[in-house]
Amino acid sequence: MKIKEIIAVLEEMAPLAYAEDFDNVGLLIGDQESEATGILVCHDALENIIDEAIAKQCNLVVCFHPILFSGLKKITGKNYVERAVIKAIKNDVAIYAIHTALDNHQYGVNKIFCDALGLVNNKVLIPKQRFIKKLITFTIPENAEQVRNALFAAGAGNIGNYENCSFNSKGIGTFKGNEQSDPKIGERFEFVQTEEIKIEVTFEKHREIEILKALFQSHVYEEVAYEIYDLQNEHQNIGLGMMGELEIPMQEQDFLLFVKEKMQADGIRHSSFLGKQVKKVAVLGGAGSFAIKNAIQAGADVFLTADLKYHQFYEAENRLLLADIGHFESERYTKNYIVEYLRKKILNFAVILAEENSNPVKYL
């Protein structure tokens, strides 16, 4: 199996189009045409992780955080990033990063976070915007079903919990072909008026190439008329953070002790207790201070995230309990999810969970 075949599976799990613009995801180091000998899944692709991959004969490291986040002007081994890169290149170890592509996925980092706490009725906290497009095309009634089905098969027409969604309306189309035309209806130079079906479907922007390919292959016209628009609609199933509910409400201190145990946190920093029960819980794995206002607006009783600064605890404004459980801790089970997914999709192949702990934060 080549590395590019494994990448296809990874991008089925977490499409790179889901990632934030600032992020650096995908294949960071290595040749995708190389034969894979094994996959080591980790949180951070540090030098000790590369050592583990070499020892376990894995030439592909799948990491959550990208070891290469910003550009490198020199690679001399003077810091932990450069040392990991040098070792990976010297030993032909490829590195693939997922990060916010999985952060934004409806079954990704924050769903994993919610599941670890047993939260129900989950929904995205900050839905992704400017991610949905609309295709409008026109064809004769006899061709409409074929076109619709091809578009659906390519991924168009999915809205929330529904698929094969479209809007269809009848109208009159007109055209006249020139000397180079080969019209499906009428003859060259003939002005034609014919009944047509207008088909409208929405799709995720990264599927545009496949959608257009399906349109052209299924359409009977020599010249296919179509329009594509960017929509303002939010994508309710893709985005950062998640809201969920406890099946049985808990007192604030009891809830934080519960979180500490479930997420294996050595300590939790939090804002003042408000003296009320916790029912609605907002979570955002990793650094999530930017979402405090979103959690408040969503009516959360508590917001669990990481990397909060001193003054950001004031932003709780006595409207919710704000808790920093640690960056690594909030994403703790992500690598386990990746391993389980790959093992289900790639049978009889070495998919190994890294044993090395990459959490740089220690507690006294």
C-alpha cells in the first residue's frame, strides 16, 4: 500500500478543506508514492516520536498537531522542530498532520470530547461560514433525473440530516446554434424554444470539481448552462467547538472533578463558581478563548477549553463557569479515534498508537 492510498483514507475521515486557513495540514514531509511499511499515530511528531516510528518500522507518522506550522528558513537542528524534521527526512519517515481538519469535523475532536464526558444532544458551537455553494443548471425533462442523480452521487444536495435535496422548476429555454454547433434539439441556425427543468442543488465548496465533472458527464446538451454561487448559509455540521448536555445535571464543583477524572487532567483552572447546576456544556479542544462569547450566547452553563490567559477569565462575566483543563488533555482521545478509524478502514496493516507522551506541560 502506498502512502497516498492511506492519505485518501485520512482525507475521507477529515477533508483538508475543513481546516482553518491559518493551519498547515496534510502531507508535510515525505513522498506520497512511497510504499508504506506501517503507521504510527501520535499527538505531536516530535523527535522521540520519529525514533519510535523507526523502531517500530513505521515510515508514516500521522500526527494531530503539525510539526511544521510556519515556514523554516534554515534547518540546522537548533530547535525541536528542526531536529524532528531532519530525523524524519534522514530516515524516510513521512509526516501527515490533521489538526483543524478534524477540529471542524462533526465527529472530530469536539465530538470525541463530548463523548468522553457522556454529553448528549450535541451540536456545533461555531458553524463554519462561506463553505456552501449552490449550483443551478438547466436541462430537458427527459434528462433531469439523470443529472440530479449524478450530482447527488458526487456529493451535492446534502443539507444537515437530509440528502438528495434539490429544487426543480419548469420553464422555457431558448437557443440558436451556429455553423459549428451540434444541437440535441432542433437544427443549426434554428431558433428553438423548448421546455426545460431548472435544477438547484447546494454542495460543500471542496466538492466543486467532482460536482462539475458529474454535471458534464450526465448532461445531454453540447453546451451545458450552469451557475455557481457562494452562499452565506452556515454549515451546521462543520465548525469549531460543540455544545452538549448532561443527562443528569451536576453541581459545578462535582462536574469539574468529573471532568478532571474523565480527561485525566492534573489540574483545572476555572472562574468563580456561580452556585448553579451544570446542564449545558460547551467544549472546544485546544486553545479556545476566542469562543467564550459564543459559549455565553449559546446558553452554556460551563465552557471547557484550554490555554486561557489571566484576563480572559474575566470574560466569563458571571454568566457561565469557564474552565481551562489543559491543551493536551482537551484533545487527549483524538489520536485514539484516528487509530480506530484507520484500523477499520485499512485491514491487515500495522496501525500503531504511539506510546511516547508528547505533552510538554507538567504539574507539581
